Amino acid sequence: MAASWLLKRWCSTAATETTKGTKWQRLVNSRAGVWCRSLLSDYKEACRETVLGARERPLKASVYLGLLGGMYACYYTNPDDASFETSLLETSNRLALLSPWIRSGTSDGHVQTLVKLQNEGKLRYASLGIASLTYYTDYDSESSLYEARCSAISVPWSELPKRVLDVGFAGRWWVLDHKMKDFDINEEEFRHLPPALVATVPPSPQITERNEKLHQESWKAVVMGDESNELDGIQKDMDTPVKEMESNALNKAQTS
């Protein structure tokens, strides 16, 4: 009984293995299997040709590799909408620390416009992979108005360049950074200056640093030297011509 049971078990196992092998062979020889094998062979051939081409033309391969690396770096450092909101908040706080009489009108006006559009929900963000765009729309994204929901009367994409407010690239928002240049200088204060004064070249950093050092030294106490040493020096200066006159007179008397 035991021998017959083992024989049946061995036969069933062999049949199962044969069945599995046939299923795998059918899968390999099917249309999907042939397509996968051809796809893998194509990728293998493409990789082999790429390696051979890089060996034959190393300069061209290095240029392509540099472009791919640059695109990946741009993609990795592409700013998102959260970074724009953070930059806008930081610039707004920096301007709030200054008096209205000192702020730059260009910087303050640009930041106030962005803050107003953000509060109204009209700011939009679009990622292009290696760069990002911030633009504005006419309505809030959650607005239920007919003008905001109807696609037939919506703003066409051809007007998008006119609505772009900032461009994000390489981890920076370039328009916002440009507008914040010299944000603590009010241009209106220098508008009514004479042309000769406006054309004056500002001093260099070295001259400014030297003037600051001179100004700091002017506040220091004057250190007086020893008066006895000064008197001795004056006495020596007065005695020198007298001694010369006496020696000249003795020389004349001896010669005569």
C-alpha cells in the first residue's frame, strides 16, 4: 500500500511539473512573450550602440551627458507654489520693517499686488518640469459664478504670457528677486535732484570703508605726549644754530 501511494504521488508530481513547464513555454512563445523579448533585445542593442558611440565620440557624449545632468538639476531645484508663498511672505515682512518713506515704490507696489491677488485666490501656479510659472486669473478657483465656470468664455491660453507674474528657475523666483533689488531706497527722494548731482558716481566700497574708519577715529580722545620730551626737543632745536654761530666766530678769530 505504501509503495503504491508513493508511486502515485511521484507520478502526480511529475505530471504537475510537466504541466507547469508547458505553460511557461506557451507563455514564452505567445505574442506577449515574443513582443517582450523583441523589446528587451532592442533596448540591449540601443545601450550597446550608445556605449560604442560614446567611446568613438567622447566630446559629443560629454556634451549630451552635461545637458542631461543640467536638465536633471533644473528639475530637482524647480521651485513649487509653497516656495513662492514663502518668498512672498519673507519679502512682505522685510518691507514691513521699513518706514513708508524709505521703501522702494517699485518693490512695495509689486509685493502689494501679489499679496492682494493671493488673498483674493487669483494666483495660479504651473510647473513646466525644469521651470515654473506664476500667473493670475480673473476669478477664484472655488468661485461658483457662471463666468468662472463656463469654458466657452474663459480666458484663452494665448493671453497667458500677458498674465505671467513670475518665473521660477534654479530654486529662485527671478522677477520677485529683481523687484526687491534696492528695496530700502526710495527713488522719489532723488527725482528732483539736479542733473549734475544725479550723474555723480557713488564712492567705491573701499572709499566708504576708509571714511567710516576716519569718522570712528575722530571720536577717540586725543593722547598727549610727555611735555618734558617736547620741551627738550624745542631747546635742542634752539641751541643748534647758537652753537653754530659761536663755532664760526671762533674760527674767524683764529684765522685772523
